[in-house]
Amino acid sequence: MVAVAILAAGRGTRMKSNLPKVLHPLGGRSLVERVLSSCELIKPQRRLVIIGYQAQQVRQTLQHDGGIEFVEQKEQLGTGHAIIQLIPHLEDFHGDLLVLNGDVPLLRPETLQNLLEFHKSHQNAATLLTAHLPNPKGYGRVFCDGHNLVTQIVEDRDCSDAQRQNKRVNAGIYCFNWQKLAKILPELKADNDQQEYYLTDVVHYLEPVMAIDVEDYLEISGINDRKQLATAYDVLQTRIKDHWMRAGVTLIDPDSITIDDTVEIQPDVIIEPQTHLRGQTVIGTGSRIGPGSMIENSQIGENVTVLYSVITDSQVASGCRIGPYAHLRGEAKIESSCRIGNFVEIKKSTVGEKSNVAHLSYLGDATLGERVNVGAGTITANYDGVKKHPTYIGNGTKTGANSVLVAPITVGENVTIAAGSVINKDVPNDALAIARERQKNVQGWRLKTDD
């Protein structure tokens, strides 16, 4: 059996934020959520998150993820003290404990799987994840014999000049035989300048203790301030974009593009510069997205073009053309082969197949049939100051330029609405609707002046 404990109790003062450090977002997910996701391959039987600063806020953020056990560390007295809090919760647990940090979000699932397998195959009491850093300043050094058995861990400030030449550092990621660890945890002492209980001290009481190196040292990068958060985002983006380019996606100017790792992209998609894909977004094959577009939590079909537009929480079916400067939001649903054009906003509306909304229009809470043509400047007046109301437009209907449809209203099939009309009554099928004042010309009229 495997249990995972995530250290997430600290405030993170260097972040200069009221938000707990582990809840700061990185590529669409909080740091601690990313740490939890790194455990997906090892499939732990128990997941424990050790909380302290703003504990309730951390609970609320993770409440959607069932099966998490929360352990409160009321005083933050070091990593060893945090693990001591687990003793009553794991009293009957028999297996291995993987200890992770809630502010180390770049660990690959494969790395943790390798760590656990190495730990089990050597029947270790403890196994440390280590890395060789080009510049190890600030990290504790790990010293091993020729068989990777740990002989010593020395904090950076306590290293001699000779010891500082060792670039093998402690990543702060551990795997323990829990029963052996639980026996010696009460022996930890806070005999240091910080008066904290260090988890690294347990290596003096356990054997065998071994180290295993992570292949990519960037995986162990911790987040302590906003600069490190930005650096981690760069690392994450490089991974994501490399993955999609290898999978048959064209990224034009990758440095200007951002993609969350929750996004799915099919082959032969082209992503233009200055485009950002976020959340639970899916892009179908053959689509061309951007330049200058943002798509979030939306499904885009095959062979769709999106130009200089924003799409959130919406669906666009295959063969559609969106933009430039269109805004789809609030569960907009665009059926296949539609044209949503210049400066058009669509909110919580369905647009039927082969319909066009080409210019300067707003559709809210509307349902359009097939082959509807919405003239330039047409809007649905869906809000009466208190409630939102629906608009229904039948197949084959055309609205003239600068039409206003005052909801609630139903416009039938094959209707033509004259330009400049304000329609506030239902229109039957096969009708022409005109609702405007008759033009009046006053001959000889001129504005009077003082001259």
C-alpha cells in the first residue's frame, strides 16, 4: 500500500500575498492540485494534505477532489513536525509513505513512479529523490557511497568549501517505510538555529537509506516567490508545446502562445501567434486558431477558423468561421458551417447550421434555426431590467440591418424583418415584418442661426 502526504501548511511570505502559496495558480491549476496530479501513476490508497495557514481555504479549493484527508498542523515547526502530525491518522497503516511538497509542482508522474519502484525493489527504509544542479547554492547536499547509500545530508550553510563542490542536492521528496519511520519520529529534536524539526534528520536513525537522481533537475524546482512562479510556468509551457508539436500540431511562434496542459488538440491544427488555450478546451483536426485569440473551456470542431476572437464556455461545430473580433460566451452553441463575424457577441445562444451573423450584432438567450441570416447591427433585447427573456428565430429567416428583437419573442420561418425595425410581437411564418415610423421630409427646412 502507498500513502501520499503533501506538505501544504505554510503561508509563503515571499509571495507577498494573502493567498496561501500552494493555491497560487500555475497554468490553470493551483500548485497543490498539480502536486496531487503528479501521483496519478502510483495510484495511492490514501492521500493526505497537511494544512495550516488559511486551512479552510485550502480545504475548499480541494473539496472537489474526493478522497483527500486533511491533517492540520496548527504550528509550522518544520517538515519533521508536519510528518509527526500524521501519526494518529496512519496508526493502522502498513505500507510506504511518499512525502511531497505542495510548492513543487513540476514533478512528472513517471518520476514518482520510478522513485517508488526503486524504493520497493531495494526494500529501503527511506529513499530520497536527488538532483545534480548546475548551481546548487541554497540546497542541502546529499553524500552517498558507491552504491547510492546515503551517508550524510548537510545543509548549504553548514557545508565546508570542499562539501560545496558536491552538486547533488536534496529535492525534499521522500519515500519511507511508514512503520519504521513512525517509530523514530518521536526522537526528532529541534536542535538548530530555526528551532524546527527537520525530516532530513531521520536518516540518522533509519537504514538502509538510498538516493535516486531525477533525470531533469527542473522537476524539483520549488516556488517561493513570483519570479520562481513565472520560471515554472515557462518550464511547463515548454513541455506542453513540445508535446503538441511532436503530436502533429503546428505552433507558429511558440513563444507567443500559451496552452494549459488540460487542453486537447488534434493533429493538423495550426495555432497562430498570440493565441491562448485554457481550461478544458478541445480543438478539432484541421482547425486554425488565431492570431490573437483566447479560447477557454470550449469545444472547437474540425476545420474551424477563429481569428482575433474570444471564446469561453462554448461550443463551435465543424466548418465554422469565427471573427475577426467575435466574442462567444456563456454556453454559446454554434452549429456547423456558420459564419460569426466582425464585432459579434453571442451569449447563451444556439445558432443553427449554415446561419450567418456577420457584423456588429448581439445575440443573448436566443435560439436560431438553420440558414438564418442576421443583418448588421441586429440585437436581441433580452433583458428587461429584472429578468432575461428568450428569442426564437425560425429556419430561413432574415433580419435587416439595425433590427431590434424585444424578447420574449418568436419569429417564424422564412420571415424577413425590414431594416431598422423594432419587433416586439411574434411574427408568423412566411411574413414581412416592418416596425418603424414612416419617413417624413420637410421641404425648405434649415437650422436657424444667430447670423
